[in-house]
Amino acid sequence: MPISQTGARMETEADEYLNEWREVSLTSVADIRFSSVNKVSQPGEEPVRLCNYTDVYNNDYITADMDYMRATATKSEIERFGLQVGDVIITKDSETPDDIGIPTVVDTTAPDLVCGYHLALLRPNQDEVDPTFLAKQLAHHRIARYFGQQANGTTRYGLSTAAIANAPLHLPRPENQRSASALMRMVDAQIAQIEAVIVKLRQVRAGMLHDLLSCGLDEHGQLRDPIAHPEQFKDSSLGLIPVEWDVFRIDDVSEKVQDGTHFSPKSTSGPRRYLTSKNIRFGYLDLAECGWISENEHREIFRRCDVRKGDVLLTKDGANTGNASINTLDDDFSLLSSVAFVRGKDGRLVSEYLLNYLLSPVAQKRIKDLMSGNAITRLTLHKIKDFTIPVPGYEEQRVIAAHLEKCTAKISAYEAELEGHKNIKSGIQDDLLTGRVRVPETIMEGADNA
């Protein structure tokens, strides 16, 4: 069959599929109940576990084995608001009208699991609507826009019973809903698997960071053991460190420590980037909102603050104080005084090692302690220069940084894969929830045989 005829046939099939869809109100396919079970335990009531606002907001699916708040409820409340498999729960109020009506589906439940306050419990007629398809429809931007328009309030916005009841759903036949739901759940499961791997890798890296910055690696590349070999460690002002290490002020092992200009540039455009504290994130540069200045003003600033590629950038003012990253930019740029740079002495301090130490929990706590009692969240240049760090030999610093970078790269690869899957999910769901495509039978046959 010619391609033109194939395309026409597909378009005809899509039109026929859309003709099977119908618009119905939520109340016509689901029982709607506003929960009255609050978090206050009362004597004489039955002990329950509450599925609360955050449980719904943060999870696409609710299961009985999640960690829930303990509370109490009356027998009638348990009977009316106890969760059943296939229930859909939505948030019914929010601080903003564009973040309301967030849904979740109950996959598994227990006799003591009850829907909490600030939530609406939807019990779908499963002959008419598939629970997962219903939840995905309610999360679609079309319904989100409807909820945003219906929400009322000033400091906190809420949805009325009527607003939820009249939510306009677009539904294909139940068997097509179930096929679409199965495919969307497959994608959700893949995303959940990747997220679980990322969580595990971050835990591994956190443990590795602690061990490497506390014990380091011996000449054989093995982690030193302070319990098995206490003779390999010594006391210091920063606690127990390997005997080969020393404690130095940052200034002692740096070629230069300098902050940016204390005067805001007059120009707001030009060929040179102008970085401030908002551009220094926790471990990376964020250039999404970057200023630009003239060449003349840049030269004046750069004469004093000549930041180079490979220097460590440290936020010293404001809410982001303590954030640090490596300068990965090839081109010269200017810094505001809210950011300082540290350039380690060659053969004494590896930038990547310093960065990992500054971002470690122990160093972050020390940085916060330096700012305690100050009216303005700020690190002075003097305090940065005097900040002490444990310093291994140069080669050991390189090896430590390489081990951590290898783990970081693996996390970044999974994060990129996760972002790709989320983009796929967004496209698939939009197609399936608007009737642009029908789930191919071959996909569902493959899922059944998997």
C-alpha cells in the first residue's frame, strides 16, 4: 500500500477512535467523599493509619506498606473513608490554584488505612472508568486548568464539592482505558526503577564521601581502617586523620583566594558573562539566568578577580552561602562579591578534592556555624582563607577525587536516562489521554508475554 494511502488510513482510524470517546462528569462515574478525619487522636476512637496530603501529593500510587501517620477515627469514619483498592484520592486545597487536584491511585490497602483531611476520596465505578486512567486524566493539564479556574480563596485555595463533581472527563471504552493504563503503568514502573537506582547510588556516594574524606586511601589504593590499624591515624584540630595528612588553612595551600567586585556593573549587556551567587549551585554551575556586561567593565573587574577554568567557586553571601562548584567555562567572566574563588597551589591542592570537602556534610556544618549569630548570612573573605581543611598528599587527593567523580558520573548518566523517560512519559500520556493514539495491540501482547 502506498505511504499516502497508509497515512490516510491511519488518520481515518484515529478519527474513528476519537468518535468512540465521550465526555462525562466525574460524579457520573465515581462516588465523591470529602474526608473529615483529622490528625488529632481522640480517646475511645479506633487506631488508624492516615493517608495524608503529602502521601497523595508525592506518590502516583498508594500502597499499604508505606509509612503513614498514626491517628484515630470513629467506626463510621473508618467505614466511610477507609481505603479500598482502586480508589483515587485527590488534594482538594493548596496555597496556589495551579497546584490543586493532584491525584493518586490506591494499589494495596489495609483495614486500618484511612483517607485523611484536606483530601477527596473518589471511588470509581470500574465498569465505567479504570482507576489508573481516571487518575491520569485528573493529572492531565486540561483538568488541571479546569481545577485552577474553579479553585477559590485568598491565602489558601480550595475546590468545592460541585467543582470536583463537575470535572469534565474524556473517556474511551473501558477496554481501551485499561490498555492505556497498562502502558502508562509500564512507563511509570521503568521510571520508578531508575529513581530507585539513583537513590541507591547517592547513598553509596555519601558513604564513599565520608570514608574517603575521613580515612583516605593507602599506597595500595585501599581504604585505611582506624579500628584495625589505629597506628595509621593521628589526632588533629579536625578530629582523627591519617598520619600522612595535615590540616591547613585554605590560604596556606592556595595560590589565590579572591571575591568578586563589590560594585554592581552599570552595563546590563555585552560580550562577557557576569556571575552571582544564584549561578553557583550545589556542585555545578547554573547559567540559566546569567548576566552580561561590557568588555570595559569586565576588564576592570577581572584585573582584581581573574577567575580561571578549574578554580573552585564558593558562594559567600545570601541564602546559597556554602554552595560551591568548579569553574568549567573556557571563556573569562566577571564575579560579584557574593562569590569567591579558590585557586589551589600546583602540587598542593586539587580543586576537585577541595570541592568535595566543601560540599561534605561536615564542612557544610562548619560553614553554617561560621555564620551563626550574624544578622546577614555571609562568609567574609578572611573566614574563607582561615577555613581549615584536611590535606592528603597531592596524588592521594587526585585518586580520592577520581573515585568520587566516577560515582558522580554514574549518577548523572542515570539522571539523564530518567529525564529521557519522563519526556517519553509526558508524550505517551498526552497521546493516550486525548485519543490521538490507541494502544497498539502488539505492545500489549508483548507486555502480556513479558
